[in-house]
Amino acid sequence: MMHPSIPVNQLPAINNSWTLFLDRDGIINTDVIDDYIKSWDKFVFTEGCLEALKILSPLFVRIIVVSNQRGVGRGLMTQETLDIITNNMLQEVKNAGGRIDKAYYCTSTDNADINRKPNRGMALQAQADFPEIDFEKSIMVGNMSSDMRFGRNIGAYTVYIPTRADGNPEPETVDAVFKTLLAFAEAMISMHPVQ
């Protein structure tokens, strides 16, 4: 890990008008290095993820997934399969008492595509669908440098979860580090107990 978890008191003080942006692979489901999750039976929730989403759901007005999925653009899987995986993921989260309001994907293979992280396109799509989203009242959680730069590009607070050795975010793009999504969730609820 790059550096230890930043103390809880350095997380932003939020209210329920804030938005949580989450990367998918490595944060919600276990990452497959050098491959893609190409079927629902390969999708495995990260340890503590479902509990974390249950904790985080009442704290944020919106919880949004933003994920680069160029496996579709490369023809390694279909959009239909990605949709099935997404629908099953959303249902499992709901069944566990949490929520994700919507998942956005960039399937393009072009790094210059406006929707491909770290570019801002998926955040702009989310804001068009949910006009209450304020990027300056947002937290972005991810495990790659592109996630942290995406967060910086929209003006969000950034939380890095080091689930893979090649995440390599630039230190100046990271506001806080937690070992897992659950550790982040527990820190947030300790600051903002739900009444």
C-alpha cells in the first residue's frame, strides 16, 4: 500500500445531499487481472462489499457506478452480457439492504473517448439523469490511477482502495486510502451516525 489510511477526521463532513461514485472491478467485485468479467458466474462480490453498501446507502443521495468496460468494445463480451451482469449485481445489492442508483459504463477502446475514465463523460451522464448531483459534494472510490484522476477531473473527494499492485495512483490525486470498501463505510458511518 502506498501510505496508511488517512485518519477518519480527514474525511469530508458530508450530509445526505452528497453523491458516492464507485468503480466496479476491484471495488464491488473481485478483479480479474488481464481479463474481464465475461459472465455472471464469474462475478464475485469483494469481501464486505454488500455490507458496505448497506451502511453507505442512507448516507448519500445517489450511489453511482462508473466503470470502463472495453471488453465489449474489443468484442470479448456482448453488451447484453454486461447488462445481465449489471442487473444481477443491482438486485443482489438491493437484496442485501443496499442500493446502487445506476451503473454507467464506457465500452469504447479509445482512451480519448469522453466517457472513458479519467475523462468526465460518465459523471456528466449521471448528472443529466440525476440533476441533484453536485460534483463538489461527491466522493469517488476506486482502485486505479484513472479512478483518482476521474475524481480530480470532476472536483470530487477521492478515496483509493489498493486492491491491485498496478493501481499506481499519483499521490496528489488521492485524498484518503482505505484497505476495503467496508473500512471506508465504517469510517463514514462513525462520522455520520444514521438517526
